[in-house]
Amino acid sequence: MISAALGNLLIIYIVISNRKMRTIVNYYIVNLACCDILISVFVLPTKMLELLAPAEWLALNNTWCTVMSFLQSVMVFASLLTLVATCFERYFAIVHPLKSRMQQGKRRTYRILLAVWLLSSFASLPNLLHGSMAVINVLKSEYGTIARLTCMPTFDDEFRMVYFTILFICLYLIPLALIAFTCFCIARALLRTSILHRQGSLLRQEVNRRKVGKMILVVVVSFTIAWTPYFLISVITQYQKENYFDKHDYYFTMLSINLFGFLHSSINPVIYLTMSARFQKGFMRLLRLVVCCQKPKENVGHTSIPDPGTSSRYSPNGNINNMPKIILT
């Protein structure tokens, strides 16, 4: 929980503090980091408290249940849709670079991110209307019963099946299909790139683009592995003829898939710092700032343009005496 929050805060700081890092794809990475921070700070602690603490210890009410269900749903959907936008950005940058230059723009990126949050919130609205705490018996034995509180949806059967099916198709299967298509095209372009790179005919800018593409592919794969069990179980349980929520297996299943999904919030910063040289430089820059208590140097390697009236380069006579003198004090 703490590592996820700190790691993603580090990623946000690296992007914001360095103008060169404020690229289109990094804006999407910052949005993913914001989702991971909200999950690790709000959703993860309360969800683990719900699943691990004895029922008699908690005073969780239905309002808490609905708010946490809404937040978790919004964060997961926002992360997935942000990955879709990121994959399409990399798809155009790598496969169709000319179109990418025409379509890039901060305003367009902001509009896409706004649409991501609005769509995720709208799709999660029913969770604010239906949700309640219920006690489930996790384990029964001759020594007693272990009970836990859990938050469950209170939709009627017909609406619940329709709602979760639509969510599964529109906000999981379709986005995943789009991600798979773009990732396939990106991977094919990357293979072609490796051949050109060996032949020495690839520009440095193109190499950097493809390195970012590889990093995004790893992020997508890790997200898919982490959250697929959550989506599958959420849909499967809606079609159970018997009351699946009364089974003690439900508790252990939900504990496992939630932990597995929340783990992804800690993995993303590791991927960025491992696979991106720019994020590594930003991290080392921050580390030197913290350890040495020095202000980060700006405009390193940039020289000022001399005044035409004082520089011999611009002087009509080219007299060396016209060059500016350095006075040491």
C-alpha cells in the first residue's frame, strides 16, 4: 500500500518536474499513476479491512459499502480505458508516425482523459445506488464460526445480470480487443525495427519511440494478468443458480483476486523505472537532490546566444577585442 502510493507519486513528480518528460504518453502514465494512488490510499486499505478483520470489529455501514464499490469500479475502468488511449497513441507513433504528428496535442489529450473519467464514473453509478454489508461465515468448526463482513450488490437478479454483462463486454472485452490489436501492430513494428537497428538505418528518435512502446506493452500485459480474474469472477458469480455469496469459497476467492489486482498498483512504477532511461535519470536526479540537499540544475548543456553587438562572430570586422571579457572577482 505505502510502496504503491510512494512509487506512483515518484512517477508523477518526475514527469511534472521535468519539461522534457511532459510528453503525450507520459500524461497517460500520470493518469494511470493517479488511479493507482487512489486505489492504494482509499480502496486497498478499506477492502483489506473488510476481508481480513472479524465482523464484530467493524462498524462499516451501507454508505461506506456503496462509496468504496463505486471508487474501485471507477479506478479499474479508468485504468483500463487509459491503457486503451495509451496503446492507440503508441500505435500511431510507431506504426503511423506521420498521422501521429498531426494528431498530437495537449488539448486533445486532456479531452481524452476527461472522457475516460466521465465514462468510468457513469458506468459505475449503479454501485452508488445498490450496495449493502452482509455477514458471511468463512469457516465453521466445532470450536465456532469465523465470520466476515463483505460488501455485496443488492440489484435484483435480472438487472444485475444485464448490468454486469454489459460492463464485461463494453468495458473489458472490447477495450481488451482494441489493446490486443494495437499491441500486435506495435510488436510487429518493433520486430521490424530490430532488423533496421542492426543495419544501422534507424534514427535515434525512432529508437526512443520503440523503447516506450515496449514499456507500454509490459504495462498492458501486467494489467491484464492482474485484473482478468476480477472481471471473470464478477461476471461468473452473477450467473450462479445457487447463492454463491453464502459459500465460504466466495470469501477466499474475493480475497485472492482483490490482492492480485491491487498488486498491479505497485508494479507499474517498477516497470517505468526499469525500462525507461528517462525515468531512471529523473529518479537519480531526485535522489541526488534528497541526499545532497542540492537544488536540481536547470538548463544544463545550454549556452546563451551572444549579443551580435559584442561577439566577433557577428562583428563586421571580426575583431577579437570585441569579444565579451570575463571578470573574475
